[in-house]
Amino acid sequence: MNTENQSKINQLLSSQPTGTIMLAFWLKEQGYSLELQKRYKKSRWLEAVGTGALKRANDKVNYEGAIYALQKQSAMTIHPGGRTALSLLGLGHFIDFSSSKVVLFGSKNENLPTWFNKYDWGTKVNYYKTAFLPADKFLQEREFKNFSIKISNAPRAIMECLYLVPVKQDLTECYHFMESMNNVRPEVVQELLEICQSVKVKRLFLYLAEKVSHNWFKKLEIEKIDLGKGKRSIILNGCYNSKYKITVPKELELKG
């Protein structure tokens, strides 16, 4: 490798955080041609993660480092959400997340790249494409050792959990998540509830927040929130809550 190419790879490696993916199209935009990328792979500076994605040779990359590339280099809104975001935020510490699947959310028109799906991240990844909340709102930066990515903030993460109830997420677990939601701003929750497009999520969120009796719940203007019409059977053979017109687990209705 000539001096110029070696200088360019040194510049690249010094500018990009370890533990992250580098996308081939993005590298090309930065002045690293596909031919040059091939040379770096041949010289064992870089390794292919799959078609269109690379990493430092011998670098350990987790799913977070892949999300970094999707967000920073592809401008995608795919992010850790639901119980994964709550875990990253330090909430729900009473629940064992060690064997949990990683939960990602993105917009309806965003697909995980093939290289992401085929790579072994050391954990199962469940990805949900939804439109019940704006894809780019109510996210916050989560710092890792060398980089940061956007994840759902706490109220959004709970709503993402509720979106998955009852098939992919246990409602009683959501109740325990809600218990840890002491320090949220009522205006943030209010805006989320007003823009949320899922009647089920809004009713369940309000039901749990009221049951837990958070102080911020009393400051919500529920009359401004569209809760739809008719009944919603969330759980079969459960208890009917007439205020929110939902059927919930009997053990949950008895709490509080």
C-alpha cells in the first residue's frame, strides 16, 4: 500500500469510533472509493460485515455500533425502543434483561439492511416498523464508550411496549415499568398522547399511569386526547375497566 493510501486509512480509523460499522456507500462519499475499500480489506485494515458494511479488522462490534451507522451515515430513524430502551435508560432494573431480545423500532418505510439481518450480534433482534408515533420524535442520545446513538425516551419506550401488548409484550410488566416513571414531564407525556395514533396504546398508558398514581398524571389534560370509541379487549377472560373501556388481566385490575 502506498503512503497516500496508508495516510487515508489512518485518517479514517482515527476519525471513526471503535465498535462501529462503516457503510460502503458512506465511505465512498467521504472519498474512499470501492476499489480503495477492497485494498483496505486485502491489507487487513478493514473487514466486511456483509455486503455494503465494514468494520475495523478484529474490532468487536455490537448491535449498537450498527445502529450508529444506520443513524449517522444512513440518516435512518431505526432505534432501540420498548423494554430495550428502558433497560438502557436504567429503568426496570428489577427485571432480568440478560436473556432478553433486542427491540428496535423504525418507520413504516425503513427496512433493516441485509447485512444487519445476517450478522450475528450475539442476541436476537426484533424489529418493528410502525407509524403510531412519529419516527423521529421523543428520542434521546444514549452515550456508550466511544459513541452515542438515539434511543426512545422513557414515555415513548413505554408506549412502544404497550404497542406490542399482548402478543409480544406482557401488560403486567408494563405496569412495573410505569411504576418507575416518576420523573417525567407532564407536557412531554401530553404531547405524546395527543400525537399517538393508537387508541389501544393511549388507553393502556392512561390506565397504568392512573393506577400507579403518579403526580404528573393529575396534570394531564385528558379531554384533549382522542381515546376513540367502543370497547377494546386487550386480554381474553380479563376484567373490564369501564373508564377506559378496556379488558385487562384480573391481577392487574386488583393492583393499586
